[in-house]
Amino acid sequence: MDIVSLLDATLRISAPLILVGMAGLLSYQVGLINIALEGMMLSGAFAAVVFGYELGSTWLGVLMAIVVGAALGALFALAVITLRANLIVAGLALNFLATGGTAYLMDILYNQSGTLAPEGLRKLPAVTIPLLEDIPVLGEMLSGHSPLVYVSWVMVPLTSIFLYRMVVGGHIRAVGEHPEAAQTAGISVQGMQYLALILGGMLCGLAGAHLSVGDLPLFRERMTNDRGFIALAAVYFAAARPRLTAVACLLFGFFEALQFRLQLRDTALPNEFLQMLPYLMVVIALVVISVRKEWRKGW
Amino acid sequence: MKHTIHKLLAACLAVALIATGSALVPSAQAQDDYSVALIIAQGGLGDRSYNDSAFAGLTLAAAELDVNVVPIESSDPVGEAEQLLRTAAESGFDLVITLEFSHIEPLGRIAPDYPDTLFAIVNAIVEQPNVVSIMFDEHTGSYLAGALSALVTTAPDLDQVNPEAVIGAIGGVASSGIDVFLYGYLQGACDINPDIQVLLAYANDFGDPTKGREMALAMYEQNADVVFQVAGGTGAGVIEAAKDENFFAIGVDSDQDYLAPGNVLTSMLKRVDVAVYDTIERAASGELEGGTVLQYGLEEDGVGLTEMTYTRHIIPSEFVDQVDELRTQIEDGELEVIDIRVLEAEQFAIVSENPTCAGLEELRAALAE
């Protein structure tokens, strides 16, 4: 098995998960369970294709995916914060709206169902990094990815800096940990929650755009395929710490890439087990991490 | 006041429910013409695949034959199965064709209630005296695709292929409906080159093109240069990978050659349009009896490969001749392709646990006994 291409695939598969993971941890940090990540991501994927095609520029499509993600984040915030709708119900509603809405719009706008691959839409150009690409193994692995893969890497430290080094990030965490205390300290609880959900929506839009115009130039109904929930699981297991969340996403990506390759070999393991492997390994790895941490603290 | 609003809302809801329930099925026109209803399956019209293909056959029948046709669409053809079938039968259609595979159970149940209506179901067999079952020989069409792949993968002077005799196939899920394609493909490939390596994998998804792309790339890394996709929407990613890395993909069901000209070697066609038209023609002329199973294979043009508009001129012409020869042999009954759907579970296990040319030989030996 070619290790370089395995790791190469790992990076591609985990990129959208990392982006959504950062979105999920922002809402976690502000004390909200965001199950609407999936729907925001799907809407972003759709927006990237539609606007990328209509405006004649895939990059404008990506920009519009971010805008649509932000709008849905704001809508979700309006429902759950201002109008006090139940978080889970509102999240489910948004997911249904995204699934049905994208299929419906595809039908009325383009008279298509299933797949939307408009003629002339191009995917984002792959980025080759000068100098790095000439280094044998590392270059092959790190260079030549779709641009949003690199964006996903940058987002991890940025989220970390935002949450732990900036005042507004501190406010967000304060709201999540103790809303009443934060309010007494003069922090706008609702303001921080809006901010976290809107920023999360933007990240989801970006993740969706990566799926639809990053490596492929097409939208498919329900193409996010529960990636939002996988990322959410990563956030929970990592207790919303940015780096650990990213590690969980990378782990998932690694085992997904690995199971594709193991299916092609003569292993004694049944395919069903191999397909379960990524999910299983993430759970195991995070349990180990958490146990080790507790161990150090002393039980 | 609040109470009134609630009542009003409830009334609106009730009206909406009744309206959606009843407005679905237009009744058959009261004419002497033979009337046909076609129940559209999940995915709906506009899927550029299965449903659209059947609808094309229906439209052609309306144009060429003396029949009235009505397509029946539903937002939930699975959940509303019984209601759809009953309403269609009670509306007086002479022939009710359902494209929905999951209607196998409800159709078997309700068909005896409408002895004067002829039903037809695609892809499934329902044993009732007034039901015609329409089946396809996906295995023979896939056999030809496998044979062509095995020839092409070692062809010299083709940019899309490497010298290694490795090809692949990606299925949506592990089920007999998908495996009939994959194991037909395996048989075709092994008969051309017994030393060929055929990589088989399942995406476990019909709607995840990103996954399809990754899986195809993983196969390409293992030197597979022709990858057959039997995975619905996931397959779009397989074709995309072939385009990106310049190898060959093979399409399925409808002609997908145009999706990446020069990188889709061919498509394994399943001509639902031919079957629907033919069924209507035979039923309208009174030739078709209920209880029969119509088998659409190579001979009936029910399955087969495309014209290969974009690839015919780049591959050696003797390959095309050789595949045509195999086609004739299958049609003449000289060459038998195993349909895994008719195997016993333990027989299929011989090859599914060892999905290689060697496993296939074992299966053939076991069947010969």
C-alpha cells in the first residue's frame, strides 16, 4: 500500500470535516448543540454550484456559499435564541429545509433532479506550492490539493487564537460556561450566541463548497451524507478543543481512506466491518485520550 | 379567538390532505383506446436515468400505438404504494406498470382484487395471474463490459491505461441487484484474461460522489485503469476521478459516455424504455398474458453497451469486434453467463468470499457438478 497516497487521501477526506468541526465547536463553546451543521453545509454546497455557474466564477460561488451559510446561521440563531425554539427541533427543521429546498430549487431552476452538474462549471484549481512540491514525499502529500484543504488547516489555529487569545473569544467561552455570570459581567449573551452561530454557518458554507466545487464540479442531493454529524461527534469527543477536534477529523479521514484501500485487498475482514472502521477508531482513539487525561489528573 | 384559529388551521390541513390524496391520479379516459398508467419510482421524473428512460418508452408508445398513457408521480411512491396501485386500478386503466421495486409486496397483495386489470412490475417478480414481471439480464450486459475492460487494460499505446492487467468495479451496496452487475463484469474479464485482477468495492452509498471519487482514486493507485461504476449518484465521482487522472470509467443504466468524453469507455445500458414500449405494445395487441416473466437481454436490446461515440476510434477496432463476437455467442446460447440472483446462498458464497478469477473457477466447477 502506498503510504503517501493514503495520507494524501486522508487530507482530502478530512478537510470538510475539519471546517464543519470548527463550526460545531464554536456553537458548543457558546453552549448550543448545533445539529443544523449538516443542513448549512448542504446549502453551501448547492449555493457554490449555482452561483459559481451563474456568476461564471467558482470563487464567487465559494463566496456566496459563505454568505448563504452565514444567512442560515443567522436564521437558526433567530429561531433558537430570539424566538426560543427548541434547539433540536429547529436544527432538524433546518436540515429538512436544506434537503428539500435544494432538491426543489434544482428542479424549478434547472429542471433537474438528483445531480446538478452545469456545463462549464469548473472546480477550484488545485494549489501547487512552489519549492515544497519538489520535496519527494512531503511535496507529494502536501502540495496539489484543492485550495479549501489549505483553508481548513489555517482555520484550526485561527479558531484557537480566536477563542483563547482574543477578547471576543473569551466572551464566547464565558457565555458557554456560565451565561448568568457572563451577563453580570456585561457580556451580551445573545450577541455572542448569534456571533458563534453565524461564524459557524460561514464555516459550514465553506465546507459545503469544498464538497461541491473543491474536488468535483457538481452538486448531488444529500451529498453531505451526514458529514455534519460526524464532525459534531468529533467536537463532542474532543470537548470542543480546536486541535483535538481536528485530530479526530483527521483520524476519521485516515481510517476512511484506509478502509477504501483495505476493501481492495484480500483481508479476512468482511466489508461491513471495514466500512465501520473509521467510526469505530474515532471512538476508541478519543476514549483513550480522555482516559489518559483523567489518569494524569488522578482519578 | 385562538380557538377559531386552531379550528381554521385544522380545516385547512384536512383540505390539504384530501386534495393531495385525491388529485394524484387522473382517471383513464372513457374511450375505447387501450389505456396505460406508469407509476414513477423514487427519484422521480427528471433523473436522467431509470425513470426518464421508462418515461421515454411510454411517450414513444403514446406516439406510435393507439394507446392513452398517463404517468403517475408521487412524492412518496414507497409509502403510498398500496394507495397508488389501488387508485390506478380503480381508475380503469387496462395496464398499470410500476417502476418501483418496493411495490413487489403490495402488488402481490392487491392484484387479486382487480382481476380485470393487467399489472406489470419492473426489476421484480410477482407471481400473480394478472401481473407481468419485467426483468433484465444485467449480467450479460456487464459481461460484455468486463470483457471489453480486460481487453483495453493491457492495450499498448493508449494514454488512459497502464500495462498492468488490473481493473475495478464499485457497487452502491452489497445486494443481489448490484452484485448481478459486478459478477457479470468479473466473468467477462476473467474469460478474456484469467490472470486479470478485478478489484471490487462497495461505497455503501448511492448519493455520495465525493466518496465515489476517493474510491476510484484508491483503485487507480492499485493500477486499475478501467473502473465500472454501479453506484447511482456516487458514480458521478468515479467518472470525475477518471477525467482528473485520465483513466477509464464505465457508466451504467443510461448512456453516460458524454459525461467525460474520452474517459468513459462505454456504459452498460439497461433499456427500460425498450421494455416499457414493448410491454405496452404486446399488452395492447392482446398478446401478453398475466403471470409471465419478460426477460430483456442482449437479443431484445434490453441490455448492452453504448455506441462508444467518444472512444470507438481510440481503442483498437478488433476489441469491438471481439466483444460483438461474445455478444453473438451469448445470444446463440453458446456462452452462458452466471446470473448470481438464481444461485443458492452457499453457491454465491464461493465467489463472493473470493471475488477473483480463481473464485469464479471454483464456482463454475461447483455448478458443473
